[in-house]
Amino acid sequence: MRDVPVDSAQGLVVLGWRSAEDGLFLRARGEPDEIRLRCLCGRCHWIVRELFSGGATTLVLSCHNCGQKRTFLTEGMAAHLP
Ligand SMILES: [Zn+2]
């Protein structure tokens, strides 16, 4: 497991994610291991929203602590339809 600062993670294509006690973990294209996303404020907990539009799912993350927001493209993630 590897911590990645959120600004270095820009442009990653997310294949899957899970939220755990010690933070948010992402599987990303081209990354052999899961990465843990670390915010500028040093925390690794994010509120995750999946936005589905036009056949693509976008991951919108907001830091639990400081409200920092980032958006990631995803691939191969099923839409969670209501
Ligand atoms: Zn933060």
C-alpha cells in the first residue's frame, strides 16, 4: 500500500475504490498496488460521490477534514442506479 498526495494523483483513471477505517483506497490503471489518497491537509478520508452521465462514471471526492474537492475519471465501474 502506498500513500499518494492528491495532486500527484490527478489524471489517474480509477478502476475501483473502497473506503476503510484508515482512509480511501483506489485501484487505478497502471498502478500495480492499491493507493491511499492523501489530502493536502494530511488526512486520507474522503466523501465519495459517483456521478453517472453520458455513459461514464466520474468520482467526486471531498476531503472529510478540509473540504478539498477532486474529480477522477473511472473505467469499468458499474453505475449504481437508484
Ligand atoms: Zn483535506
